[in-house]
Amino acid sequence: MTDHRVTAPVPPADGTKPNGPASYFPSIEKTYGRPVQEWLDLVADRLDDHGHMAVVGWLKDEHGLGHGHANALVAYARNALGA
């Protein structure tokens, strides 16, 4: 695993829905049955050696994610890593 980690966001305490890529995270967990943190760990590791669209393609091809879900995970991780 990479020496940097992207931490999954905590849902807002006031009950509002998150904005941006994180707004996809509840659906990602429900659809694919894995916690978002697991996906973010995979994505952060992959971003060490691959570009945005290469990681999106890998999530789609190897893990069966839809384009929007894959793109949301990669965009969130890239933003958190400052990439």
C-alpha cells in the first residue's frame, strides 16, 4: 500500500448530503458491497503510477464499476492527494 492515504469523508453531522465526488460514495458502497475506504486505498495506490483515466479504466475493467462511480473515486483521491 502506498505511504499516503486518502481517508473517506465522514458524513455531515447535520444530515445534509455531501457535494462533489463524495456524493456518489453511498451509492458505491451499496452497489458494489465494499466500503469506500477500500476503494480509495486501491485508487491511491494505483495513482502512484497511473493517470486519472487509466485508473478509471482499471476500476471499470477489473472491478466492474460504472464510469461515474469510478471517476468519482479517482477525482476524490486525486484532490485529496493534491495531484
